[in-house]
Amino acid sequence: MVTNRRRKPVQARSRAMVERVLAAATQVLASEGYAQMSTNRVADAAGVSVGSLYRYFSDKDEIFETLRVRAAEAILARLTAAIAEAVRQPPRAAVRSVVATLVAVLEEHEAVVRALVNEVPMGTQTNVLPEIERDLATFTRVYVAQQLPDVPAAEMDARIYLAMGVTLNSCLRIALEKPPDLDADHLVDLVVGMLLVGLSP
């Protein structure tokens, strides 16, 4: 179970050390994965003693939870901004802007997102993915209401449900698993095309 951080860093030097620990944890997570991440490994990568690390974090789960919260806040902030801008754009441009933003921000936080998708035990941490899906569903509901004002509620729910699966899973695949010989922009365009077909009259 994740506990609260043992001590909140107040002085600039303490805050800098915590940031160094979190940066090192991200590197360890990216290179070795969640299963291999340990407080000893993180402390070594950060160039601090394990004792110093334990002043601010109780265990590796608390370190990861801090990374998860930061990633969630960054992803949702960027996605919210993209959605706010998209509602003023033509349909294709709006959908493409949201999809491209989601791919980009998932790539930026790849280490944490990959761990959440593939490694972190269910129930250990709150997962950011349902939060992303919630924001996407809100945008999609507005989009469908504009494009299909007479669609029955059950049909709208069905289309939104499938659109969420296509969007989130496709963006995760592009961000985390894209083969080097495939072009990310082209893949984004293909996702947008599929979504527009599914959300059109």
C-alpha cells in the first residue's frame, strides 16, 4: 500500500535531491522496468544514499506513485488544452489535434505509462488511463452531439464506447509499440480516418 511521503522537502537543496531521485527513478523505470526498480537501484542512479532517499519516500511504490501523479497531471493538462482548442476547429482537424496530442504526451511519459499498462500490479496504484478515457469520452460526446444531433442516446453511447477503445488503444500502440519503419503521422491519420467513419452519420 502506498503511504504518504515521509518528509516534505522544504529547503531548496532537499527539493533538488527529491527531483534527482525522481529523475533517476524514471531512468531506471525506462531502462529496467518496474519489476527491477528498487530503492537501492534508484538511490545509486541518483547518486544519493538509500538513507537519504528514505527520508522522503517509504518504498519504491511511493516513488512510482509520485511519478504516476505527475504524469497523470501532465497528460490530462495537455489533453484538456487540446480538447478546449479542438472544439473551435473543423471536425477532422479537431479529432486529429486531440489524437496527435495524446500520442505525443504518452510518448513523453512512456516509462510511467508503459509500467502502468504492462507491469504495475492491478490495485497497487490508481491508473491514469481511465482518467484519460473520461476526458476523451466527454470530448467525443460533444463531437457526436454536434455531428449527429438526432442520433438516439443508445446509438451515441455505442459509438462513444467503441471510439474510446479505438482511440486509447491506438494511441498507446503508436506511442509505445510503433515499429521503426512505420510513420507516426501516417498512423495518426489512419486513426483519425477510422474515428471519423465511426462518428459520422
